[in-house]
Amino acid sequence: MLKVVNSVLQRLLDALERQQEVIKTGLTCNTWNLLHLKEQKFSVDMSKLKELENVATEVELPSSDDDSVMIFEDVSFREAKLKELNSWKNNSVYEECTDTGQKCISTRWICSLKDTSEGTIHKARLVARGFEEFNRDDIPKDSPTCGTDSLRLVLAILAQRSWKTRTMDIKTAFLQGAEIERKIYVKPPMEAQCKDIIWKLRKCVYGLSDASLISVSKVDPAVFFWKNNKGSVEGVLTCHVDDFLWGGSKEFEEKVINSIRSTFCVGKEELEENGSFPYVGIELSKHENDLHLRQNTYQNSLKFIPIEKSRMGVKEELLTKEERELLQSKIGQILWIARQSRPDVIFDASNLASSLKKANVQTLNEANKIIKNLKSETVTLKFRKLGNDNAIRLVVFSDSSLGNLSDGGTQGGHFIVLVGENGIFSPITWQSKRIRRVARSTLAAETLAMADAIDSGIFIASLYTELMYGKADPTQLPITCLTDCHSLWDAIKSTKQVSEKRLRLEISSIRELIQMHQIVSVKWIETKHQLADCLTKKGASCHNLLRALQDGVLGNRCLDE
């Protein structure tokens, strides 16, 4: 088998020796290389192996995370590159200057194959090497991205208003941004055939530190609503850099969306009536009056971390550099799913992330268990029509677990939903994180966890009322907090001060919020009805949470006044 691999690699080396000849002929062919590792052995499909007559400009190295076959196939990106160069020219991205020795940033091509409903397309993107620019630390680099809780709130509002959900992306958005003020010169690529000419950039391009920020400076980040002349909200829109999700009335589409379409070059648009469609890594679909969100495709694509048999018996042994890097990548993938669509694994994901510094072989096993859990459960978040607007309220489940972390720390968590008539609800946000302050008692842990939950709840209420009614006023959306800690419930109701003096401030703050009507009430519920219980401790059953998500209805025990 190694002889086969060596033969393939030798063919690549032979092709690289012909690099100068290829450059002279002006060919722009790349070698598409898929190199995978299966069961720790290379497998080469020789029937797919063609004579490498063109240069492999970039060769992917084998990854222990892949499980397919090594395939080499010549693919031409000539047309894709010419299309990209035309985009730069048509969007007035640069002006030509004579090369007189100006300090220039170099460029490179990023070529890829993208599978679409219409087949495989070739994509080429010209990218500036932004790291070569001077004074990069002084350049603002943040870009508008809609938060996960804000996105779910928008989906809940679209379902409540019965507005159709649509998405659009701004084609070559970076090239359609505002003009830049600083001077940046780049070297044109060979395909541009610009002898003794350099480009002075007029707009930010891919690769510059602030490209994503400047590309949307015309629209403001990151959640928007539009009111008509009567003051009624007629549409909402979220943006994730250059990906928009929106819904609203015909007037909103005519006056706002059509304006976006005429201002920018809009790429693909999706409509809920076309079935399931993706948006920033999630899958959205329409089912009668409900909007469904899931991540089945992404979570099923997760690969388990391979562990050598020789290391299975030494679970306390620290990880190698390569294993640690792979684990870090997996943690990022797991956290992404947990925060987007899987509250049932958020504690395990958070706990796994906190163990990275001292990760050992057992940590790899824990990561694989979470991946197995993700693959074994199909979880769908349902955003439902909740009935009369006046019946809608925010229910906040708050919980903690004292000293349950490996280093003696305390975990806090919450689960927040919009609830309408008959207990129908839409999930909005959840959290599981370490309580930063040292908690000396269960009362302290539960109080601090509730303070964080209330903070999130008031933010959600403010954003909800702004998007629904055009004005942020959390008192317009009743908030009910639920806890399974009887001592906290008693402390909030009582005028008697608790013995721990620092807690008096937190409890007094909760009482004040009730007096100000930003919170309607704090209620006690049994632990078996506490949906946030599995967000704070290892091994806690997620059955009630998963059942609630599946049914889209809260039980009467959570709603009794």
C-alpha cells in the first residue's frame, strides 16, 4: 500500500517540475485533490487517477478526520477566475496605477468546487494577503452577525405574524462595500495580464482585516425592523455579514427589500415554500403554521475522533499536540451545534471545552460520546403561532449545581421560551456556563444563576417588544421566572435578609425588578419539571426537555399560577 502512495506522490513531484512550463503557457488548471485516511491506511482509487499534466498548485495533506478515498482529478478554474476578475472590474474595486515601487500586498487564488442543486460549479476567489498590510492592529475588524438568540426570536416573530420566511445573500458582498480611505496597493494576479501595472484598491476585498465590516457599513448590524407611516411594524430582517433572513408584508418587500435588490447585486434567494433551505449552518423548513429549525446534515457529518488501540488503556495520559488540535476543532463543532439547536448537550459541550487545558485520552472518549449522542437524537426546534399577542409571555427556567465541576466550580444555566395560549411555546435561548463568583451555598448558586437568567430574559423582552411593536419596553412582555430552589423562592418573598451579605444585593435586585413590573413573578417548581436541570449537571435526564421541544407545549406544572 505504501508503494502505491509513494507512486502517487512521485507523480505529483514530477508534475511540480513542469511548473515553469505551465506558467509560460498561461494555463490556469489546478489539480483537485481529495486525500483521506481510512482505518489508518491509505486507499487509492487508481481508476480515478489521471496523468497529471498540469501543476498541483496546492495539495491537501492527509487528515485523520476523513474516511474516504484519495482521488486526483484535473479541474480547470480558468472561467471561474475570469469571472472573479470581471467582478472586481465591474464593481470598480480598483484603479490601475503604474508600478513605481509602491509597497504592495500580494494576492492568491482560492479555488473550490461547490455542489449545488444544478450540479457542481467551479468557484475562484481572489484574496489579498491582508497580513502583509501595515498597522493592522489599528483597523476595526468586527462584522455584523446576528446572535443565535436574536435569530430564534426573529423566527418566532415570523411564525407569530404568519410572515413567509425568506433568505438572500449579497453576491460578492465584499466588493460592493463602501470605499476605503487608506491607500492599499496590490499586485494583480498573472491571469489579469497587467504588465508594469499595480492596482490601487478603492474598496475592501477578501483577505483584508476589515473587509467584512466595510462590506455592510451601508446597512448597520444586525437585526432590523421597519414601520409604516402608521407606526406599525411591517417587517423584520437579520443579517449575518452578507446573508439576510427576512419576513414581512408586501409593503415591506416593495419599500425595503426591493431597495436592497436594486442597491446590491443579490445572489440566490430562498423561500420557505420551496421546502427545507439552509441559512448560516442551520436548516429551516415550514410545516403548516410552524417554522422548524434543525441541524441534521451538519451533526450527521461529524466524525468521531480516532484513538489508537495502544492508548485506549492509558486514559489519564495527556494528549499529543496533534490530538489536542483535533480535539479543539471537535469542541468547536460540538459547541456550534449545542448553541444553535441542541440545548440537551450544552452542559456536556461546555464541560468538555473547560477541560481542554488538561485534556487526556479520556477527554477524547468524552468527546466521542457527545458526538454519538448528537447523531442518535433528532431534535427539531419548533417556532409556533402562539395565539393572541396579549397572551404571550416569557418563561425563564433557571437552575444551578453547586460544586459539580471537576475543580469544585459551580455551573449555572437557563432555558427561556416564549409561551402563548394553551402552553404552546417557541424556544428562544439557553445557556450553560460556569458561575464566575465563588458560591458558598446552594442558595448562592441558585441566586447567581437566576440573576444571569433574568438579565437574558430582560434583553429578550426588550428586543421582542421592539420588533413586535416598534419600541423596546420589557414591561410589555410579562416575564415569569421558575426555580426549583425553595430557599431562593422563600428569600425573594420574605422581607427577612439572608445571612450571606453579598447575596442581599442580588436578591434585592430581583425584588426591585418585580416591583418595577419587569418581572411578573418568581415561582417554585419541582425538580422533575425543571427544564434547565440537564443544563447544569452531568448525567441529568434530558427526557422532559426533549419531550417539550418535540411537543412544542409546556406542561401545566410549569404554568400554574
